[in-house]
Amino acid sequence: MKSLKALAKRLVAESPSNGAADILPGSQNAHVENLNAIQVEGGLHLHYGPAVSAEDTSLYELLQPIDDASHTRDRKRSPPDSACAKGTRLNVVKNVTTWTISNISDADEPHILWMHGYVGSGKSAISQEVCRKSQSEGRPLASFFFFRGAGERSQIWRFAPTLANQMAAGVPGMAPFVRSAVTANPSLKNFLKSDSRSSVAMQMQCLVYGPFKAAVERGPMATRRGRPFLIVIDGLDECENKEEVQELIESMLAFFEENPFIPLRVFITSRVEQHIRSHLDVPGVRLEDLADHCSDDDIDTFLNVLFEDARRREPVIRAYVREHGEWPTRSEKRRLVKHIDGSFIFASAVYKFIMGSNDGGNKYQAATPMDRLPLALNMNPGLDGLYAQTLARSEHLPNFIDVISTIALLFAPLPTSGIAELLGINTYEVVNVLVNLQAIIQVPGTDDIPVTLCHTSLRDFLTTESRSGRFFAHPSYHAHLHLRCFECELKFRRKRPGSAIDNVELPAATAYALDYYYHHGYSGHRFFQISEWNRVIQLRREALQLSPYTPASIVIDALADSLRSRYMRTNSLVDLEEAIALLREALRLTPFTHAKYRDLLPDIAHSLRTRYWHLGNVADLEEAIVLYNQAFNLSRSGHAPRLLDGLSRLLLDRYQLTGTTTDLAEAVALAREAFDTPYSRDRSYSTLVLSTALLYRFRCKGTTADLEKSISLLRESVAPVPLYDIDRHISLDELGNALRERYQHTKNLADLEEAIALLREAVEDRPPPHPDRQYGLSLLGNAILDRHRCTKNMADLEEASSILREALRLHPSLYPERSNTLNGLGNALLDQYRCSGIMSYLEEAISFFREALGLRPSAHPDHSLFLHGLGDALLEHYRRSGAITDLEEAIASYRKSITLYPPHRRERSTGRASLSTSLQLLYEQTRTLSNLQEAITLRKELLNSHYPEGHQDRVECLGDLAILLQMRFDVTGREEDLAHIARLKDEATRLSPSISPT
């Protein structure tokens, strides 16, 4: 840690002569004069000068809107570059504009119009035209054009402030109310950022709805209620935050329901996606299906405009027309219109393909537009065919797959020079790949304008393997981009060692690297090779030395995170130990009052929990719980779902260890509170935690509703998880486990088959040496063993034994969770002994059951299972050896297991049956009548309380009781035993005529 302490000392920065600043993350009594310190991603930026109050700050500076999200943006730099060609979409635009200006008191005209349509149907062009027309006619409006892969325009966090900024400028009297709302909010810094705990609904209410309503009621707009203000939201499906989109719609509907005469209209366009449709296809929203407005006439007009322009600009076309006459001919144009089939994006791309560059260097590029027109007419209809044929024109070029994968996976667009810098190649090499792809990718004429997609459906195509085939941008490429982001950042830092990074001076690739390295790391996490993790850690260590203006705790935390990630791949305890030590040092360097201090506590707790699962050290688990409670105490504005979920998981771990039901109750309560948090950004994780807690409670109390709710929640958790998500195996494990639990409860084999399929997938997601692989193997092995016991398939028994042995080999010797694997393997060996008679199987099974019992305290809910298993194995051993000590120990194990089983557990009945059988055998050995009496009592209890009429085991139990009563009659001569035997035989015959107890 000497280097860390030296780094901390270097963090004291001396100010210029006009002021002094003592800046040390762990310092006390720091003195700052005339210094503004702004924490942004990538570093701490220091600016000297007088402090600026909120009152003196412009509204624009307070709101920090996105500049290129509205209809006034430069569409070449900020797609979509969509506009209606002259003479097209006239009717649909007229319908929308007529609605926008209709009288607000007309009850038949809802405040919201949702226009939905398929990919390429021209939604963005219509939105742009509606905005243009409204603006040209002097009607006030605000707009936001979402676009996937365009950085903040693909997220919702700055949507409300961006609208508020436009509306404050367009609605008389609204600006003061917006300013008042912003300055009055004590959490202004976080209020407008993605790490904010405020909801989208709150942002809209505080920044848009409230100020607008106040301006309408008190300002000049009050006299213009018949002229509504218009908000245009284009491409709502392009927003990545689906849950927040639903929240936005719900809050919008609620606002209009409460304010039916507010002069405000909202025009929304999107594809038909379930999370949008389920909230907008409701009363109070006007629906327009763009498919009803896409005609061949519009496409024909659109193409006429384009080809007329081409004839004016292209001398080759003019020369062809002079010699051959009209081009395209009417016949060719009709075929082209029919081929395009109403898709404007396809029409635009086909036109660009026809008018492409005159590069005859490969077979995919004909020489002139006239040569390319027949190729376009024979092109596979639909966008996928167009995309594949266009991409094929450049796939033979160097760096093709790198450039295409980068463009597909970037979280914000970069210019050609930025793409080149990020990839470590020359700009001309990027341009060389893209120049033949301009039908589908917008390539600017200069190096400083971002490269963008003509339509986001290209990104969908490139990131869907079944559609793109050899052009697929595999998510593993995120790992490469994550590494390249670090390379770019450090390359810049090496040129300016000891200096602060100023975002204004950053090259495009470096600025991108600082903003999005984490996103690529998370998205490519599971695909990192060990060599890549080694390189990341090496770069992070170097960053620690080159980043004096970044608080030490932030850089140390990042290094610790990488070490912990490498541990997850290598299972190297050295990495985990260093990560914990680094996190402790980061905590020491962070002031107690700093928000980062609170964030580090659960980070340390998470690492300690990981070490607990690795080593089984209970002290790690207890300290993790203490740290979470400390983080709770430091939370000022309520408990975040992540804190609630984290503590719930730790309490469930302790419950598994000790069986303390108060831990279980608190874990369920915390998980439910996290799950019930409105519009939580951690909803999927909260769903997983609550479902797990309910499953544990079902095992404890036997409430079927808990099991059914757990399965329902787990299905919800698994469904939206992307195939390549790094935590997918956790959801698969839990759902498979819950379905296996239901199988044991209902004996529905379909549940067990589905459980096995899910658990296999979860194991495949954790190849060696993943540190959690043994947990998945244990679950899978036990499920396959269950299937063997149902179907008697010997292949299942062999596979279950093999899988459980691998799991046992991977489990640390003192690890508590090892006990479940030992128990499963003991049961598998017991079954193998019963099938083969090989004594070594039985001896090994007894050894494993004993070891499992030693790893769990008697209060643990699994202790009774292990006792039952040991009793079964000892009973078999007695039958083979005749040693009465084996039988006596088996009886003791059964007695204890029965007292520990919760009343609802089916094992309680099987334990009673096994104990009754053992007591019968002991009676046969000793002729002690009390043993026979107890065996009879147990069988009667089973018939009265556990095996009602219709139960599959009732007939067998009737026969067993008849045998016991006959044995007692033979000794005592009690006539009532004979009468009872007769009744038992009659019932057995009635229930199963083919089976007669003897």
C-alpha cells in the first residue's frame, strides 16, 4: 500500500498566486477560495474564479439540455436525417396538424396522439414535417427526437430538462416557474443526471407540467386556450429505458386526466413495442396506424423528386437521357414502387444504392446508375436483404469487421477520425471501408462530423445474429472496445502527465472513452479473455499513477472492480484479497461525509460476501451485514433498492447458515420494499431477490402461494435478460431451483424437465474456472437425480453422480454450501448401491452424509434432510451387515429429522415411514414390544394425517399397518387387532383391487 499512500500525498494541489486550495480526498479542514470543483466522468475539473450562484446562472446552464435533440438540430450531424419529400405524406401531416390546433375543449380530441408504424414507414419524417409546419405557422412547440446509439438521446435522463428548456423559451411566463423549481430542489446536481434517485414522473412534474400549468393560469397563454402548445416526441421506442418510458406515459396520462382543459397536445411516434402499446393503447389516446397512410402514390412522388434531382445534378444521367430517352422508364419505376412496398427507408436506401459511387473495383458495384437499377430491382425485398448486399461491397477490405462492429456497438456516434483513433488505425482506412456503404451509413465529408446510421434498423440487423450472419457484431467486441477506451485515455494522459483532463480539449475518441468505457466493459464482461483482464488491470495500475486530479478512491475502486472481475474468471483468491484491500484503502481515503463513502460500503460488503462464498468464513458474512447497515444509516433520502436488495441477500445467506427465521422474515420484508419501489432502475434485480426470498420462505413455512409467486417473478426476471447478460445464470439457477421445488411438491414431471433444461443452460454460462460453477453443477446434479428416481433411467443416475463429483471437487472443504453437494452425492451413491450392491458406494455415501451434517448447525433448515439421508444409508448398511448399532443410529437419525422438519414438508411423512420400518426391524431383533407399538402408532399417524384417501402411498401404508397389527396379535392375542386388519384389507381392496395387503 506504500504506492497508494504516496499517491494520496500527491493529491495536494497548489493553487495559483491569487488563491489557495488544499484538495485531498481524505483531508480535514480543507480550505478553498475562489475555486469551482466540478466532478464529471473521467476526472475532477478545477476552475478558478468567483463562485456563481444559482440566481446568476442562466436557465440553460441550470437545465443542461441536449442541444441536438429537437427538430432544429443539424440532421446531418444528428440523425435521423428524415424529411418529407415535396408532395408526399400530405394527408397524414394534415391530419396531425388539424388535431394539434383543434379546440382543447373538444372532448372528442384527446391530448395525446400516438402514431405507430413499422420500420422505415416514415415516422421521423412526418414528425419533422409536423414540427416544420407548426413553426412556420407561428404555433409554439417543443420536440425531442430519440435515436438509439446516439448517447444521451437514446436515454431518458435529460428528456425533461431538454423539453423544459424549449418550453421556457416558447411559453410566455414559464421560464420563472422552471427556474424556481430547479433552484428550489436541493438535489439539483443529481436531479438531472442518470444516477438521480428522482423519478422521470417527478422530473416531468417539476420541470414541465407544473411550470406550464402555472404559466397558463397566470400568464398570457391564459387568454389563448384554444391554441394548444405542442410537444413532439419522435422515436419513443428508440429510448433504451423501457420502464422509465412506461413511467413517462403513465404520468402523462395522469396529468391530462387531472387537467382535461390544459392547452397542451403531445404527438408521439414509435414502432409498436409492447412496453409502449400496453400503456398508450388506452382510452384518452388517439391512435394512428401509419400503415393506413402509406401508399404507392407517396412512394412514386418521392422517387420522382429524387430522380428529377439526380437528372439535374448528374451529367452521366443527362447524357443517357439524351441518347436513350426517359430514365427510369415508367415500367421500371412501377416495378421499383411495387418492389419498395410502401417503405420510405427502403426507398431511400435503394435510391442511394442506385446512385452510389462509380467504383468498379469489385463485383458488387456496377459502373453507372443505369447499370445499378436492374440490380436494385432484383434485390431481396426488405431491409435485411438491402443491408446484406450493401455490406458485401466492402467486406473484402482490411478492417471491415472492426469498423462495422464498432459503429454497431458504439453508445454514441464518432467521426471517422474518432473511430480510427479508438481502433488504433488510420482515418483513411475507416473511410475506405465506409465509402461504398453510403446507401445505409451516413458518411460526412469532414473528419469532425459523426458517422451515423441512415436508420436504427441497421443496428438491429447487425446485432441480431440470425439476421446478419457473417456481418454479426458479436457482443464480445465490447470487450475489445473497453480495452481500446483505456488505451485512448492513457495515450492522452501520457502526453500530459500530472495534468487535469479538460473535456473541451479532448480528442473525440478520448472524450468517448471517458464517457463510455464502463458501458463497454459491462456489456462485454463475460467475453473477456484472461489476457484482456490482465491488460485492463495493467492499464488501471498505470492510470492510478497518472491521475492526480481524480480522487484516489475513484481510481482505486476501479482497479478493485477489475481485480474482482478477473477473480470471477480465474477463481484466484489473490485477486479477491487485493480487491478487498484496495476497497478498504479507498474507504480510508474518502471523507465520511462524501457520497462515495456510502457507495464504497456495499462494494466492500459485496467482495466480502464473495469471499465468504469462496472460503465459508462466517466473519466475512457478519462484517458484510454490518457494512450494509452502516450504508443504510448514511442514506439521507430513503433506501435505494440496491441497498435493500443487497442486505436482503446477506440475510438470506445467514438464514441458510443458521436457520434463524428472523433473518428470513427481515430478508423478505427488505426484498419486498425494494421490489415495491416505484419505477426502480434495479427492478429486474429486485425481482430476482424477492423471488429467492419467497422460495426460502416456502421451504420454511410451506405456503404454496409463496412458491407460485416466486416462479412467476423468476419468469419475469429471466424473460427480459439478454442472452449475453453476465448475470443471466443467476436467474436461470433460481428459476430452475423453484421449478424443481414445485416438482417435489406436485410430482409434475414437466416442471422437472424444464428445471433441468434451465440449469444446464446456467452451467454452460459458467465455464471453468468460474467461481460459481460448483453451485450450478450441484443444482443440476440434484435435479437429474430427481429425474432418475422418477423414471429409473440409469443414464441419469450416472450423469448425476458425475456432475455432483465435479461440483464437490470445486467446493472448498469448509464451505457451508458444500453440504448440499455432499447430500446430493450421498443420495446418488445410495441409489447406485441399491442398483449394484457394491458396498463401496454405500460406505462412501455414509461418509458424505456425516460430512454434510458437520457443515450445518442443527437449527439449519437442511440439517433434517442430511439426517434423513444418513438414516437411509445406515438402514441399508444394517440390512447388509446385520449390525444392530447401524439400526440404532438410523433410528436416532430418523427421530431427530422428524422433530426438525417443518410440519408441511413431505419429508416429514417419509421420515415417519422410515422410522416405522426401522422400529419394526429392531423389534424383530429384540422382541421389545414398545418398538412395535411405536411403529404401529407412526403408521396410524401417516394414514390419518399424511396419506388421505387418494394419496398414492395410502394403499402401501394400509398393508404395512396390517402386517404390524398381525405381529402384535401374534404376541398379545388382541381380538381388536384382527378386526382392524380386516378393515384395512377391505379398504386396500376397494382402493386398488389388484393389490391386496398380506
